[in-house]
Amino acid sequence: MKELYFVRHGESLWNAEDKICGATDVPLTEKGHEQAVETGRVILASGIHADMILYSPLKRAADTARHIADITGIQAKMEPRLIEQNFGIWEGTSPRKSEAFQRAKQNFICSYGSGESMFRVAQRIYDLLDDLKADKNTYILVAHNGVARFIKSYFQDMNNTEFAAFGVKNCEVCSFTF
């Protein structure tokens, strides 16, 4: 058995504006940068051991990972499979917790117009997790709330409603065991 750690990026501009970010490359707010630095301190103080930080190519996750790496000394590397789901027509809309968007997230085969279906995201995230499980190293993944849903569902059964409602706070550190 080995641990896998997940950290959601710090607060982004669209998080603060209550907009759906998805694959849109939105930067961290000043608060988001501060959260990321503090998360690095928490990881260091808690004695979490990891061989590598893998992060989404989107700026909000990349900057969060870099802050954590600077504090902890853990090497960070971009992992393209960690990119957030493209929510197509929902990108940039508000509020994030709208009833219509919550319902839409339960349509797993839908690509939201020009976006990416839940099935496609599950495939890439599950493939990544299978690769990490087979690897001897311990990882910290820095990515997005949508990615967190798939990681959680890899380790624990969830119904559609639970899946759509699941969320991780900005810079929250979660642990999973292979």
C-alpha cells in the first residue's frame, strides 16, 4: 500500500467571481498564491513524503504546484492528463453551483457542446492513476475540483448525485491509499 496526495489549486480569479473555470486558463488571485504557500508549509510540517509533484498545465494549478515545490523542495513536473475538464458552453458562466449545471454534470456522456464528456475525463484520469499505482514513487497531484471528483471515484464508489456534488476546497490536501 502507498499513499497518493491530491491538492486543489489555490483560489482563482473565476473562483472568486463564482464562475465555472473548466479548461479556461484563469490565474490565481493574491489569496490563491497565499493559500498555495501556506499549503506548502502544511505539507512540510506534516511530514508528508512525496517523490514528485505532478500538476495540471493550467496556470492556476502550475503556480500552486510551484509554490508547494519551493517550500517543500519536492520536484514538480507538468502532467497533461491532470488538466481540468472542458465544460464547453458552461465555461465562464455563473453561479458555479447553479441547479442547471449540477444537473448537467450528471449527464456523463455529454460534451457540453465543444467540451469534454465525463467519460473522456474518467478515462484519462483513471489511466493516470493506474500508471501511478504501478509506479514505486509517491506523488502529490495538484489539479482541479473536477479532477478531484474522478480521483475520489477511483478509490470509492459514488452515485451520480454524490459525484456531481463532491468538491474539494482550494488548497485542501487529500490523501488516498492504493
